[in-house]
Amino acid sequence: MLPGLNCVASFRPNLPSQSSSQHVLHTLPLCPDSDLVASRFHSTHRRNIKVAQKRGVHIERGEKLEHLEAFYRLHLQTRRRQGIPIQPWRLFDMLGSALIVKGLGFVLLAYKDG
């Protein structure tokens, strides 16, 4: 961690945990300063972000079932193209019910030319 900053500076932090016979809870403090986070990206990633912005790629944050369905369609196409097994829709539906619908998660979709 950088002196004077209250955020994680490593992608491999030592996670504090609390455990019981029922569960393990991991906590990870996240840095609210997006500029600081971006400054830690590898230069290749920063360059790729700039190229995507110049080419008109935009990101949409989704918190509805329709966003999860759009992600799943992309998931299917990608996994089929790669020839690897596809997780069933039921898994994503359960994640949507347990997390997204309750405001505990979201889907990020990248669009270019619609």
C-alpha cells in the first residue's frame, strides 16, 4: 500500500478472513479513486482502453435480467467458438436472483456500433 492512501495497491492482497463451520468471509478494501486504480494498469491495458474509446466502444452497466441475458448470449457464442463447455443458463439465472436483483451485483457490457 502506498503511504497515505487507504486502498489496495496490489492485485494479490493478503485477504483477512473470518471463518465458522458455516462459511468463510473474505473482505477486500477497494480504492474509491478510479484514476489511482487506472494508473496501476499495465501500459498495454491503458493503451487498449484509449484505442477502444477512440473507436467508439462504450460500456453499459446493467442491473436487470435483460442485461444478464445479453451477457449469456455472448458467453454462449464465445464458449462455442472456443470449443469449451458452456455453463447452463440456470447458473446465471441463480446468480441474477441471488445477486443482481438484490442490488449486490451488476453486469458490464461493451458495445461498438450498437
